[in-house]
Amino acid sequence: MPIPSTVESSVNPYEHNLAELLQIDPQTPDTNLYTFKYLDKDQQRDFRFDPGQYMLLSVFGFGEAPFGVCSSPNNTENIQLTIRNVGLLTNALNQLPVGGRVALRGPYGRGWPMEALQGKNVMLVAGGMGLVPIRPVILEILENRDKYGNFQILYGARCPEELLYKNDLYLWANRKDVEYVATVDRDDEHCWAGNIGVVTQLFDRIKVNPKDTLALICGPPIMYRFVIRDLHNFGFSDEQIYLSLERRMKCGVGHCSHCLAGTKFVCQDGPVFSYDEAKHLRGAV
């Protein structure tokens, strides 16, 4: 099922807009939640995005890279990006002080099927950094809880130290209108009281009912194969499963072909696809 986008990017897709770094919130030893705000008040006022869309961020002198927006789609005051320090650009960003400036362009791409989710039961399965583009879906559903049915969040990380948004996780775990379960691959420090194992083990801890349910998946590529297999075994159809291929993107405008999967440019035709679409794209899953 194709996913319509309700938000369009800039008229000029190459246009960068200056933004100020307002806040840095450490999430893990190598990952931070960055909060930005456009310097131009009109640009900030008019900023909108669909959950699952992404921005291109430039650190002057160090290049540009795509990052999923992880703030609430109802928050027009700022833009939040969660970024792991893994290279030249991200290291430069990690050294940028509060008040420093970057350039942003976007949002780009096709996000999660938010309209289709309304009135449905929703299951979210995230692994590691895959929680980043799913977080706006969670925030949107919790802010408009009456528009959605049963809500399940399954989240896995390599170890407790790598769990993102720990304050959010605590709140989600203590809400009665959310079924939240988490797991870690290992617990070397013996500080974890929850499940230990891969994220698919969490299916044994919840009631899985495919009726009127849509499943959204985001995480490492190897995770997709096993999660989709298990969802099929539970009775989910390909049209009920959505996944993000955000990891493949680079330029954001379909020119570099870095993200080409079959006949689709992930940066523009995605990054979110139904599995019914993605299964036909060579090398996508």
C-alpha cells in the first residue's frame, strides 16, 4: 500500500537554512539528542514534518549527512535529531558547543503511514538506533491516544547502556494505555532486570493479534528478516508491515544513486515502505 506524504520539502531542495544548537542531551556513551532551532523565525514557525521523514544536516567544513527527525510532529518550536558519533561529521558535531550553528535542509522523504494507523491497533518493533525514527510515531500516538487502538512497543538494544531515551522509556513503561517491553542482547554489568535476548523473543511476552493491527519496524538490517518472519507466522500480511530503510540514504534528492534499491530511490520514495513494496526491491531487506 503506497504511503502518501502530507509534508513537502523546500521549493529549492538544495536550500540550506541556518539553525542554532540549543541543547545536547547525552543518550549513550557515543550518542546525543541534539535540539536545534532555525534562526529565521518564519522558517521555524512554518516547519512541519511527517514522522519518519529526515533532515540533511551540515557542519561547516565537515560535510553533510541525513538524520531522522525524532521530535514530536506537533512541536513546531524546535527540531530534534539523535546522532551517534561515528565519523568526521558527527565528531565535529559532537564538539560543537551550545549556541553553535549548523545548516539544515528538509524534511525529505516518505514517512510512516500515520493516517492508516488511526483507528487501528499499532505494534512498533525497534532495535538500537531504530527507535529514533519511530519515536515521533510514539509521541504522536500518546498525544492523541484516543485516535488509536491497542498500542505495543517492543524495543531491543545491545546492552542497557545503549538504550535510548531512558526518561521516555520509563514513562512509556508506566502508562496503562501502552504495552511496553524491552530486551538487551547482553548484560555484562548485571544491572538489567528485564529480558535478555534478541528483540523477537519479546513476542513471547505479549499477546500478538494481527486483526486490525499494523506493525512498524526499524532497526539493523539483520533484524528485519527475523521480525518479518515471525509476524508472518502470527498471521500478518505483507500489507500490514511497514519498515524504514533510512540507513541507505545520502544526498536526499535522488542524484547520487547511493540509496537506489531496485527501481526506487530510498531518499525520495521512502525511507518508509510497506513490506509489500520492499520485498520487490533488490537488496532492500
